[in-house]
Amino acid sequence: QSTTATTILLTLLSLFLFTQVFGLSSVAQVVLGKGNTGQYLSINMAFGIGVTLGIHASGGVSGGHLNAAITIMEYLLGNLTWKKLIAYMTGQFLGSFTAAATVFGLYYDALYDYTKGNFTVTGPIATAPIFATYPAPNVSLVGAFFTEFTATVMLVLGVQVIHDEKNNAALKGTQPLITGILVLGIGLGMGMNTGYAINPSRDLPPRVFTAIAGWGTEVFTAGRNWWWVPVTAPVLGSLAGVLMYKLFIDFHNQADEEIENKKEERGVETS
């Protein structure tokens, strides 16, 4: 059993070292390189690689709790104590915030050159989207909320499929890689409208960092006060996703198991 402090530290390091640093730095490279040092695909791939390595790093301690929405879902399902809920979310927040600060430092010179020192949230040289998500200008708030909700439903359905031992689960040791591919697939197919946050702990801490680091409170008001959507929609999407999985797959697998057990019991009685 690991201590709460160790759990926080390892969750922090996993999210910081891999998921967020890989992901945010890839966005920075694409934006600040003006398309010469990467494209949209490279962002998707970097987040997928980051998720894979993050789960490998944190799997032994937390089972790979890098997403606050899934952590809250597991708590509501009764699979986590409130102490672990707080420990995981604290680690997630600190790790993501620290990653944003690291990428800011890594690309500060390029940021300053690109913006001439004028850090903006919207407009032709907006740099706040390097760190947090913002909806596309042509997408309504309802449409953007539905996008984040649906993308997180797909994430949770995929995670359930990958890990469900009663179903056709992924081979032991391959789960992190396949989860990374899942995140890559979501980015490739559902990233245009909102930048696919699908994780409150991926989006909110860097947003808080940008508010402090020079972009100001507009990071919370831009996109029709967008900031709350990547916090709430993934939580609701996670709950909807796990409910769908249980209703359409998990409960049926359990029923089949019970039938087999009863057949075995009858066989023993007949013998």
C-alpha cells in the first residue's frame, strides 16, 4: 500500500513527465513553428504517446489515474475511497500545472518572438490555445459541449473494453499502448470542434497557469465562458459511457457467467 504522499507524487510525475509535457509541447511546436515543425497529426500522436507512457509510469500505484473525469467516475461507482480521490486529483492538478509551466519555460523565447510579448487568448496570434482548449469560432456552446461529452463517452467505452477481463480484454502489458491509440483515434476523429480536452485535469490546471503567466482572466471568459465545459462535460460523459457499457455489455457478460455456473452446478449434482 503506498502512502497518500507517494500516490500524489507519482500521479503528478506521470502526468507531468509524459502526458502533458508531450502533448502541450507538441501544440507549442506546431503553433510557434507556424506549421513548419509539425501539423495537427503530430499533436494527436504526441498526446497518444504521452498517455501511453503516463499509464506505464503510474499504473503500478494508481492503475493509471491521469484523468479526473474517470477518477470521479470510479469514486462514484464505489471503486475508490475519498482519500484516494483527493490524492489522485491533487496529483493530476499539480502535474498538469507544472507541465504547463515547463512548456512555457521551454518555449518562452519562441513565444516572445511569435507574439512580440503580447500574449493573447484569441485572434491571429493567439497562444493561450497552446495550453488549454477553446472551441472553434463556428461551433455553438451546445455543439461544443456535446462534442466533449461524446468524445469522453468514446474514451470510457474504449477504456472499459480494453480492461474488462470478462470480455475480450487487451493482453496484459498492452493496455497502455492501446489506450494511447484510443486517445489518438479520438483526436483524429473528434478534435476539430473543441481540441478534445476529454479530461478536466488536462485542461483546467494549464488554464489557471495561463491566467497567472500573462494571458489574464480572459482565458476563463473566452469562447462564451468556455472554461467550465471541459470540466463538466467529461465527467458527465464518463458516467454516461460506463452506464452504456454496463447496460449493453457488462451485465450481459455477467448473466452468461451465471448461466455457465448454474450449468456446472447441475452437472455436479447429476454426477
